[in-house]
Amino acid sequence: MKEKFFRNIFYYKNYYLDFYLTLNPEVKKKFNWTLQLITEIELVPEKYFSHMTGSSGLFEIRVEVGSNIYRVFSFFDEGKLVVLINGFIKKTRKTPKSEIELAERIKKQYFHEKDI
């Protein structure tokens, strides 16, 4: 049976992987499931994958385990490539501005390096 992927996942440098290694096994399992969902279904529910309003095209991958909410920023490159970057545990109602600014800098760095 041929699998159909709507998107591909790319880990830029070690931003996502460094974050992932700090997580407990249950959270890792949920992130793996969520990333698989993002690649395999055309319309991903906003609960798991949503555009960050007020950003330059950043998306947020969201995983909830117990009372903790984990977020990973990402963006698209060449249409169907989802580039994963920094992750964090959300502890406040609003996404910390410093995390958004970091994601914007990483995204800019990615495209700068790609153009070299």
C-alpha cells in the first residue's frame, strides 16, 4: 500500500531535537504522533498545528499532556516542507514574546543559509 504524505518534516540544526531529548517518554510519544498527523492528513486540526497570528509565517505545533502544554515553532519552506525549530513548555496564557523573537531569528537564519 502506497502512503501519501501531505507534508514533510525537517529538523533545522538541533533546535527541535535538543528540546525533544529533554521530554519524558509520554510527551515524546505524543510529539511523534502529532508530527505523523501533520505529515499524513491534509487538514490538521488547529489544536495540533496552527498559524501564529502577527508572525512572519510561523506555525505552532501543540502537544498537551496532563496539565502541561508543549509548543514547537515551525514554518514552511517550498510549500510542503515543515521546518521544526525551537520548542518550549508554555507556562503562561500568552506565548512568551522572547520565544517568538527567537523563532523569527532562527527562521531568518535558515533562509539566509539556504541562499548562500
